[in-house]
Amino acid sequence: MPGIDFAAVRAAVSLQDVLNLIEFRPVRRNQRGLRGSCPFGCDGSPRDFAAYLETNRYYCFSCRRGGNQLELWARLQRLRLYDAALDLCQRLHIEVPLIHRW
Ligand SMILES: [Zn+2]
């Protein structure tokens, strides 16, 4: 199984791409990013989920889950990071960046 260049996947796939895939609807938007209801379905307020588009990080102030765009997709789809990266590349028609060892 070839290695995936996760940094290259993160460079190619933005948090906004992942939010588009899950049809995230922000209730508030400011310079730092977007706020909306948590895609994990936790019982917080409709503004508890924060998406910081410049840094591609997310955080939910209710369930305290946080991470980068790949981790968000992996958690939502219940995939390992490796499979989440493959899945995202396929959905977004991006060539999977592999680590070539020789
Ligand atoms: Zn949450």
C-alpha cells in the first residue's frame, strides 16, 4: 500500500471543500471564519461549530472536537485518515498524491 502525502492532500483540499461536501450552512461569518451547527449532531447551540478557513481548522465549543479538514472528513465518514484522504481525492477529482519510495 503506497503512502499518501497527507500534507499535499491538505494543500489540495481545503476545509471549505469539506464543508461544501457536507452542505454546511453557516449562520455567521466573520474575518476569522464561519460559525454554524455542529456536523456531529451534538446538542450545542447553532453557533458552536467554528470553521477557520485560513488555517483549515475546525472546533466545536460544545463537543470539543477539533482538527483539520482531513480529520473532519475522517470522523464524519468514520474512515481511517488514509481512507478519508483517498475518498476526498476521488470525490473532488484530485490525483492522489502518493509518497514515492525508491
Ligand atoms: Zn459538536
